Amino acid sequence: MARCAAALAVLSAAACRGDEAAHFHHVHLNVTNPAESISFYQRFFGATPIKFMGRVDALYTERSFILLTKVADPPPAEIASGIWHVGWGGVDLPQEFEWWKARGAKIHTEPYRLGNGWVMYFDGPDGERIEINTQGHHRYSHVHLLAADPNKTAQWYADNLQLPLARREVARPADLTKVRAWSNSFNCDNVNFIVYNQPDYTPAPAWWDQPPLLKFETSKGRPIDHIAFSFRQIEPVLEKMKARGARIVEPIKVRPEDGGLKSFFVMAPDEVLVEIVESKPIPEGTWE
């Protein structure tokens, strides 16, 4: 008991100073039919429908949430912000692809080889891009970002969220058209964040299927509206972000539309909207 109390005291002190590490909290989608989206993620990914904060229809998957905002018109589906897609693991992708296809999934890219594994892409009900790649499991596993400079973007998240950076810096290739990608990454809980270079050149890399992405637009209003991280206390986090020059776009407030969630919003590099949520880490605070 004494050891537990000491550990809690350390966590509380870290939270008050704003140097507690972030936890991944949710992906927030804009959807035209919440019931359809809930059914889709439950049926294909085993996500659990819940009442978030006891009030709002949402989903729980692995150690984080999928929150939904109902919109009247379909959000623009082209990839134009620094959020490219979200991803789950797979085991036998060619066989799993046939299972998806037989159940009417909207296929974007059929399975193709990547190293010793496979990769495939699907579109969610409102055009949100979803990747499945060989990982030996079927769990929710990653968010894939795009960046003008993958090193600077990954470092921004590491600095502002107190997260470990996979590599301090990866040299930019002399000719991006001759490599798969210039990339860096960081982890938050069970979620891997891979940061690829902005595909603003021709010939386009094999993984990019749209016109060159010459300028990033905000993720707000798109199928994947924003990503969210949590801290036990967010006031010190806000002050530290301000001191580092982060672009705060919404102040701390309680949000009735999300069941009373307390949060603020910051615009990360490459026009990625990030919500900073006040919440205990999942699963400790999951059902409070």
C-alpha cells in the first residue's frame, strides 16, 4: 500500500508540472450516419459500441476510443492534411482480403507485398482511409502521418507530448523518387505513429495514389477530423505548449457534444488538429 501511495504521489507531481507523458485517447471521425459507422467498426474490427462519458455513442478499441461527430454532408475524402490513415494489424492478408471482399467492404487497394508481409487499404463509411498490414495480430496499431519534414514533425510530438522518439533524425534522401519514403516515428501506448514525407513530387511514390500534395490543409472537417492525447491535468500542458510556441486554436473548455470532456486544441505541424484531453490513462479511467 505504501509503495502504491508513493507511486501515485509521483504521478500527481508529474501531472502538476506538466511533464507527465501523454497517453493516446481517441481518433475523431466526421460521419454522416453514426449508426452505420458504429456497425462498420464493430463488424470488421471488433470495436465495442459504448456510451462515452455515459452519454455519447462511440466505440472502444484496444486501449483507445473512436469518437464520432454527425455531419450533414459527406466530408471531403481526398487526403489533404497531415493525417493519411489509421491502421489495424493482419495475419494472413490475402485470405483476409477475400473475407473483407465477400462482406462488401469498400476496397481501395488490394493486397500487395511489402518486404516479408502484405499491405492493403480500405475506405470507411465516410471515406476515411484504413490500412491493414501484416503484424501477426488483428489489433488497432497505428496512425500514419504525412509531413513536410518528418524529423521536425516527429520531434514536435515528442517534445510537446513527452513521448519517446524512435530516431532523433533521419537524413533526407538526395532523391525522394528513388526511395520508398523519408520517415521517422514515435510511439504512444500501443499506437505507433509513422511519419512519411509529403508526396509533393513526380513521379509519385508507389504508396501515393493522388495528385502531388503541394500544400497541407487542415484536418478539421475531413473524415479523420483529429487525433487526441490525454493527460491527468491539462493546464500545465497548455502552458508548456504555449511557452514552446505551439499554435493553440481552442482554449480549455468542457465540451457537452463529447459528453462533458475537458480539453483544448492545438494545431500540430502539417495542419493536423490535435486535441489534448484531461483524463486518467486508459484503462484506469476508461469508464469514469
